[in-house]
Amino acid sequence: MRDFKCIVVTGGAGFIGANFIRYLLDDAGFSGVVVNFDALTYAGNPGSLADVASRFPGRYFFEKGDIRDPAAIGRVLDKYSADAICHFAAESHVDRSIAAPDDFVQTNIVGTFNLLEETRKRADRISLLHHVSTDEVFGSLGDDGFFSESTPYSPHSPYSASKAASDHLVKAYHDTYGVPVTITNCSNNYGPYQFPEKLIPLMIMNALEGKQLPVYGDGKNVRDWLYVVDHCSAIWRVMRAGKSGRTYCVGGRCELSNVEVVHRICSMMDKLAPPLPGGRPRNSLITFVKDRPGHDRRYAIDCSRIENELGWRRTETADTGFEKTLRWYLKNTEWVDSVRTGEYKNWIEKNYVDR
């Protein structure tokens, strides 16, 4: 069982990274220091961790920096004498990768390479680099079967191709240089602090406001849905007990099509949120739009390895996880508004422009 004194979390101001930092400090039993290393690009929001520094003085630190800058990485690793890295930092939205693939190559591939090199230089101190990846590297499934750790890679978008390349680099650095690494490939996450361009928060906010609910194609693309805190607990289990050089697939055992997800959200919103004018049901807002290029039909994860080897289990079902998520967004409209209006960017400029 590994113990760490200082973990650098790259991309810690993003959706999953912020939840992971909260999990480490609140629920994981970790007693050391957490350093959030984030470039604060469009989806990085320090407001997602606004209360953490005051609640954990001397244990949580924020450092603005870019994984594309190896000197910045090395400076932070040395400043805090870090002995572990949890690597979330990535460009992660498929539509954006289609429009601007160069950003994905530079951040996801070159940035990961920089982290590996800086880790390799500090082999005497850093005991683990954990790399967080996605099931999208495996491509698309038919009606049957599941992705597992032995599934061949077959990415279909610039995003998934860049993550596949970073996965291979991480494995190669373990096999070639002996860098201590673990990898997780997870299914679709949802939960608090998710950027509102993603399916579930977008549908929640549009449904609340009576706006159209756009669904790609016929809406029958299937994903395995994983509540973000369950994902965080899986990452921590792998970091503590996973075998070096090993990959673990993490899923929610919760297959739903996109349109099924939207219908569930609409049904919950009708019960928990103020009614629309005239009592109109929210599922009447569903609008099918042109499918996006390279849209994989089905993802599903076989997470038997992490369950059997490390004893991990997900705790939230679709019903419990969706309801927790919906209630969080309804309660935290100020956070949502700051993201949707861009006000959080102004705050970043005032507080971090020269840091």
C-alpha cells in the first residue's frame, strides 16, 4: 500500500480534478499536502475549490502553470518536494477537438511527455505518476461486449487519438525507463462542477430555463455513466494499491443512451424544479440535431479487474447519482452563472494574470 506526503494534481481546477481534490481532503483519509497545478484554460475554474484553501490551511496550494512548460512542472515538483502526481490536465471535449485539434496534440500528448520526463528526472523521490484517461481510446462497440484492459485501441476523434497517444507514452516510460505509473480508463463522468457544455449539466440548465434540449442524431448513442465521486474513489484505490505499469478500467455499470439520460433528467426536473409555463413537460423540449462527425455508437466498461483485484465498487446508481447532480446544480446556480457568463474568467484575470 503506497503512502504519499505531497500529491501534485494537474488540471485540478477542472471538473474531475476539483472533485478529486475535494475527495482527497474530505473523504480519502489522506493527511498530506495537495498541490493544484492548473493552467486555468476555459474549463479550469478556481471557484470550484473556493472554500478549500481556508478549510485546509497548509495542506492545499494552488500553482498556475501549464503542462506544456516543462520548467514550470519541475519548479512545482521541487518547490513542494512532491512524491506523487495525479494527471488530469487535458483538453477533453470532442467537439472542440474537431474544431481545434492542435490544442489537443500539444496539451494531451506533449504535456504528458513533459510530465513523464520531469518525473523521470526525480526517480529518487516520485513514487507514482497516475495517468487519468478515457474509454474513448477504444473506439466504438457494437450492441454487445465491453471494453476491458485488453481491448485494442481504435480512437475516432482528435481528442481520443490524443489520449490514446498519451496512454502509450505513459506505458512506454514505465517499460523503457522504469517510471512508476498507473493508468485508469474511465467511462462518462457526471456530477458537481462539470462544465455546462457537457450533456448532463447542459440538459439540466436548459430544462430549468425552458430552452431546447439538443440531442445528437437519433439519441441512441450509448454510454456507461459514472458518478464523479465514484471515479475519484477508484483513482485513489489504484494510486494506493494498483500494480505499477498496470491499467484499470473504471465504469459505472450503467449503460444508457443519450436520449434516455435526457428523459430521466426531464422527469426529475419536472418533480424537483419549478414547472414550465402552462405545466409543459420538459421532455417536450427535446430536439434532435445533426450528428457530430465520428460519433461513437456505444461505450461500455468491464471493470472486473479493479473490482476483483482492488475491491473497488461504485456506490451510486443512475437514479441516485442523477438526483444528487441535479440537486447540486439547482442549489449552486451562482457557480453555474459565473461559468456560463464568463465572469469566472474575469476573476482569473484579476487574480492570476501574472502568476
